[in-house]
Amino acid sequence: MVLQLIVNGVVSGAIYALMAVGFALIYNSTHIFHLAHGAVFTLSGYTLYFVVKGMNLPLPVAILFAITLSILLGIAIEVRGYRPLRERKVSLAAFLISSLGIFIVVENGLILLFGAIPKLITEEPLKAYQIGSLVITQLHMTVILCCLIIFPLLHLLFAKTRVGKMIRALSDHPELALIIGLETRRLYLFITILGAALAGVAGIFVGLDVGVTPIMGWDAVLIAAVAVIIGSVGYLPGAGVAALLVGLVQNLSVLKISAQWQGTITFGLLILFLVFRPKGIFGKMIASRGA
């Protein structure tokens, strides 16, 4: 039982990590509390549902559609939602309100199109493999494999490429980035595309696992925000590690507490960190690097 919960926790944490790293990437670079990240996540799941169920197209085609629409929504949010506010040099509170408004519009649009009732993308049992009492589904393996590919590629992008170094410079010193002539509009757009693609992949996995619902993005973006804080704000790998921790804690808590309390457990974990380690898991390491 414990081993099964650990496997489930790792898989949940991996999906949370996709959301959290995308959220952290946008937040670290723009300092916008990007609630609309949840709208991108939700749209991805519903696109998958519509293409599979409504258009009767194969799953690989549906996945391509879902990621493409996620990226397009991310671009629209940046170009039409955030860029005009950035050019007017408004406060961060205005960005937050704009992001929340976008999230509400997308959520209600999906309710109008598909209704508020949860939808299942696949009604057949997931293909699974049993090792003793441990059950691992094909989706579990796909999630872990994708994360083992995506996160090292992201690390190489930010550590080794020119665009990665420019994004890091923009995150550390946005005013200096403007002074030295970096094309910040293109960088913001590239960052948004990356973040939206990660949210899209996460939405696909959740949709295939438990189906889709219009409010699914709200829980996902709040868990992402919690992971960013616990993992130390400003440190991208920290968001992924903290997301994995949240997934494990949520699933292992089922041994003693009903699953309906998982949200409470997540925010209880956040409160513990805010009280006893407010700078997050990697806060000291970040501070020593800065020194």
C-alpha cells in the first residue's frame, strides 16, 4: 500500500512539477502572479476531450491540437493581456487582476461550450502492469518518461544556450536587460510559449487520468504557486522539487486522512514552510550564491 502510494505520489508530483515550473518560469521573468496559467491548463484538457470525443480523431492528433491551442492562448495572454499593461508601466496588481479576469473568462467560456459536468476522455481502464501488489499504468510510465526528457532539456536550454542566458538576465535584472538592448518583447513571448506548453502537457495528463472539469485549472495553479513558494521563489528547479514533495505528501496522507482533505494538506504544508522556513527549501543555497 505504501509503495503504491509513493508511486502515485511521484506521478502526481511530476504533473504538478510541469505546472509549477511553467508558472515559476513566467513569474520569475515577469513577476506576474500568472493565474491565467490555470486557464491554459484547463483549455488543454478540454481540447483533448473535444478532438477525441467530438471529432473522433486519434489521440496523437488530439495531443498536438491541445498543445498548439495551449501555446496560442499563452501568446494571446501575453500579447493582448500583459504587453499593453507592461507598456503603460502599471502596477503588478493590475497584472494580477488581468490574469484573474482571463482565467474567469476562459473558465466560463468552457462551461458554456461543454457544461459544468466533468467529462471523461477515455472510459476504458488504463493499460496497467502489475509487479506483486504494485500496479503501474502506462500513463504513469509516460508521465515519468516525459518529465525525464523535458526537465533535462529545460536545464540545457537555460544553462547552455544564448536565449537561456538572456532569459536568466531578464529575470535577475529586467531594467538592466533593457539598457543593454535585449529584445525583451521577444523574450517575454518565448517565456510565455514555454510556460504554456508545460501547462498544456500537464493538462493532457490530468485529462487522460481523471477527465476534465471547468474548475480543474484553479486547483492546479494554486498547487503550482504553493510549489514555487516552498521550492524558494526565483529558483526554477526548486519549484519542481517542491511539486514532487507536494504530490508525495498528498498521496501518503491518504493512509491516515480522507483524500478529500488533500487541498487542506497542501496549504497546511505551505503554512509550515512559511512559519519555519519562509525562504523555502533552497533559500539558504540561493542566498549563499548571491553572497
